[in-house]
Amino acid sequence: MDAAAIIEALTTQQGRTNPFPLYTRALELGPVAVIADGWYLVSSHAAVNRVLRDPRFGIAEPADGSTEHDALAALNRSILRANPPGHGRMRSLISSVFTPRRVAALRPAVEKAVDLLLDGLSDAGADGAPFDFMEEFAFQLPVSVICELLGVPVADRHRFRAPAADLTVALELTADPADLEPAGAAARELSRYFRELITERRGDPGGDLISALIAARDTDDGRLSDVELVANLVVLLVAGFETTTNLLGNGLAILFERPRLTARLRSGDVPIAGFVEEVLRYDSPVQATLRVARADGLAVDGRPIPKGGQLVLLIGSANRDPDRYPDPGGFDPTRVGGAPLAFGAGAHVCLGNSLARLEAGTAFPRLLDRFPDLAPAGAPTRRDRLVLRGYETLPVTVTA
């Protein structure tokens, strides 16, 4: 199987459901393989890490004269899809208000949100009734936390899951044009919401991230336009819960398959931080991303990459590279060897990675302690995605 066949297989439902055998095939081809003229598959940990950290590889920009779809336009005006100098200009401003101190200060709010949601699970699972963990907890926790950070009113928080799911279709490697229509509608809806909220916050600022970004934007230092402010708020919201939702669901599914590990986590035998890092490696919430060569004379692991060459970076493959992780298909929460690439690396490393770790590290111990009889209640269903990998439903039962 060559690189082109691997990519084709990854875009099928079977490949998206279980991409790991295809990652093994990709690694057997070597760190970098040719997909087609001007396209390359990058699968090893070392090669993916190197490309992510090299500023000469960036994000593909719209061709001159092209008409961007609304969904792509909403993403392309944010730090998610920006290249230097725009990326550094925007990220420096956002980083100045999205600080480690601000994230650390959220710990009490995260703990409170977890405990309130666990109370809700007890009610939902009364008398052994099954319920969907994804809907009742895995989505609710991160959306509550990111909205608390941003300053989104509690009454509005229920409305984001559907448009966010629609919008993230635009991140897939091969998005069907038909799927981009609901993605475009979602982009317009979310953009309109944040424009209205920005207007409110300008008149009545608070201690939230939106107010801080508005204040920084309104200093007129040129680091963020109004359009970029809206686009980045959309991305902060969606990225703030999509990956964490997947992390929580993937982690619980892994525990259901490993009762002994669950017992060791409950007893404290296995550190929760190690468990979270291994979930991020073993079943990464983000499985792939794209980069383009933005300079002449580049090479990856000895293979020349011409300017304009497109690279498909298989993050999920890199996190299962046997040259980096012994027994990569095994789940070992005591594993050493450095953090996985689940949140990227380099200039585009996910701003919210510490927040996601805080949420998961808080949620799992409390969940397992509160519900010793937590159990699956039927077959889960995977989302039909490759880039953002997670569950659509994960039915469970609990006993308080």
C-alpha cells in the first residue's frame, strides 16, 4: 500500500473509525512518502515534530482570486490558519490575556463545574437508567469552562454544540462541498453571536477574556482587527471544547476496556496526569493537520520539499511511532518519553492545552470516585471524522 492508497483508505468510514493499522503502513513507508505530485505524507514522530516547529512550513493560504467559503473564511482570519507576520501579531495579543495565571485561576470553577455535572449524572442515571456520557458530561464540562473564561452568559451555553460540530467539518482533510454549507451557516451564526456580545461588552466590560481582548483591541495598536477579533473568538470557543470533549470520551472508553486500570486509578496507583497524557497519545483528539512549504530549498528527513509542497502530518501516527514509544499499541499510563503531539507543537501549539489537561485531570478522579459502578450501557458510536477523533455517543449507567 503506497501513500496515496493510505490517504484514500483514511477517508473511508472504516479508515476513520480505525485508522491505526493504516498508520502502521504509513510508518513502514518511512518518515516521508510521496502521495502525488506536490503532496507528501509525514508519519513519524520526529518528522511531524520537526515540520510543526519549523516556521518555514506554514498554513496554505487561499489562491489569488479565489472565493473563500464562509466556513473557511471564518477560520482563515484566526490564529488557527494564519502565517507570519499575522500569526505572531494576533497570537501575542491573545496570549497576553489568555495567560497561564488566568487558566490556573479557573481551577475552582472547573472543580465546581465537575461536581455540579456529577450531581446531574446521578439524577440522569437514577434507578439505573442509561444516559449519554458525551451529551451529559463530556460536552457540558468544557463548554461551561471555556464560556466561563470567555464571559459567555450561562443562558447561551446550550446553543453551541450543533454549530461547532458543523463548523469543524471545514477542518477535515477532504471536506465534501455539501458539508460546507451547514459549516458556513454555523460560521455565520457564531460570528453574529460574538459581534453582538462584543457590542455588549464594550458598553459593560467585565473580568472575562472577551472584555480583556476588546480592551487590548481598542488600544488601536493594530494587532487585531474587528474581523480578526470575531474570528478568533469563534476559534477559541470551538477549539476550547471540541478537543476536550473528545479527550474525555476517548479516556472513558479506554477505561471501560481496562477494568484493572480503572481500579489502579481509583487507588492512586496510577497518576492521573500520566493517564491523561497516555490518552492524548493513544487516541489523540486531533489526528492530522496540514502544512505547506513556504520557502525554497526545504527538506524533511532528506526528502526535498519544493516551495508550495503540501504535507499531510499524521499526528495520530506520530503518537504511535515505535521509534519514539515502545509498544505503541499498548496503553501505558506510566510511560516516559515526552509529551505527545496531540496539541501540536511550535508556533501553532494549541493555546488551550493546559486548560484541557486541567479539565481532564480534575474530571476523571472525581467521576471514578463518585460512581464506583460506572459502566458502559451499550455500544458507543464514533463521530465520522478523521481530524477530530471522538465519540458521538457513549451510553453509560451509574450508581451514586
